[in-house]
Amino acid sequence: MDLIPTIDLTTPDPARIDRALQNAGFLLVTGHGIDPSLPTAIRDTARAFFHLPADTKQPYAVKVGGRGWLGPGAEANGYAEGTESPPDLKESLSFAAEHPTGKAAVDAEWFAPNIWPAEVPALKPLLDDYLTGMRALSERLLELLAVALDRPEDFFTRHTGHPTWGFNINWYPGTGIVGAAQPGQFRIGPHTDFGTVTVLDRQHGKGGLQVFTDEHGWQDAPYDPAALTVNIGDLMARWSDGRWMPGRHRVLPPPADVPAEELMSLVYFYECDPGTDVRGIDSHTYLRAQLDAISAD
């Protein structure tokens, strides 16, 4: 899709970034510095957890916005758009920022400890490395976005001294596990993300990511195994004074011709410091409302 260019972060072009975020809200990025062995190791380890019996995973069950396991039927992203759709056909392991600020109310809501499944002890050291890289990459992206808006490089990062972030390992099993999709049901329902930037490491598949634009409707997102997929969320679109559009997307249900297809995505949602005013709204009041909205429980 020409609307979604590949940006080499070693030689970025702010004008191309600006055009892409006006048109689709998405980019592919290379030169990101993430060790390609890490996503592979994370997927292998997480897969072992997801394939455990449901009663073994149940003690880790949480609702959307919590830290732990989102089981079948827990989430419906289409709710964020006001669409009463069936729940998303996925399971997730969810993690989030946990280093406290010293403000009790803020820490209780946004910086609680993560939950690490005892059955997969190798997961924590892998994610410690990966998430450190994701935060550094997200800071770099925010600096580039500021330049693309003709703003000072720290225009956004001055508000990320102690930010919130979320991270989901999304498991999309085949129909043998989730059953046939109901009408209007997806692995992830149509929505826009809520924060500043999302960094996605995904696998290519027939039941994969699609992106919506007013000009072209729904189209399969371009895929490059060496690239990460980046999209902006609602807060960033608002922060740009509406110049950029949040990337609307969905993940298709298991394909009828490859019903056993199993995919896994690593999704890092970067936000900002709690209490940041984004063009007249409190960033984290908005984030909490959207997280509550997509809970299917």
C-alpha cells in the first residue's frame, strides 16, 4: 500500500512521515535497532503459555487494562467505535508500566506490578530486554514526529519523563480453538488505538492486519519481515491539531481456506505522563475510558 511508506530510521524523511500520517496514520520502520531474535524467543515462550489448559491460565485472568491473561471473550475492540460486535477472537498476555511515581493514587491505577506466569519463567527476562528497546524506539519516534510537525524535537518527549505504556502479546489461534467467526467478528475488531504511538511486531497471514482509509477502504497492510509497523493513536492525532489521522485497523478472523492459521503479534502502546493535557483533555482520563469501553465482560 503506497499510503504506508517504509521509513529507514537511520535516514528518516520528516516530509514522508507527515504525508503518511495524514493519509493513513501508519508507517513501516526499518533501522529500528531491535534484535530480531527477541520477538522469535518471546513468541516461542508465550506460545507455551497460551497452549496450556484453560484452568491453568485462569488464575492469571484479568479484565482489559489489567496485567495478566485476557482470555477468550474478554475484549471487543469494536466497542470503542460504538459497534456492538461479538468479542475478539484472541487471547492476550498484557503488561504495563510498573515503576512507581511516588504518587499513591497514580501508582495504584497506572503503575501496579506486572504478573509473570510461573509456567513460563523465561518470559520476564526476554520482555525486560524487549520493552527497554521499545521505550527507546518510541522516544525516537516521538522526536521524529515532532520534527515532522515542524516543532522542537522534544515537543512530545518533554511529556514522557514517567509515561504509561501497555504491551500485549496477542495470540490468534485457528478455528479449531476459537470456532467459526460469527457475523461481524474479528480477531481484532475495527478501531483506532488510544495513545501516542503503537509499535507492532506482527506475523504475516491471511487472517492478518488490515488498514482503513477513506480513499481506499479496507486493504491488507503491507508486510516486511525486517520492519516494524507503527501507527499513531487518538491522543497523537489530537496533539497534531487534527493534521494527522489515527490509524484505523482490524485483524481478520481465521481464513476459511487456512482454518488452522495461528498468528501472534507483539503490540507496544506508548502514551505519556499521567495528567498530561492534550489539547484540552486529560490524557489518562481518556485512556481509562477507552480501555473500559472495550471490555467485553
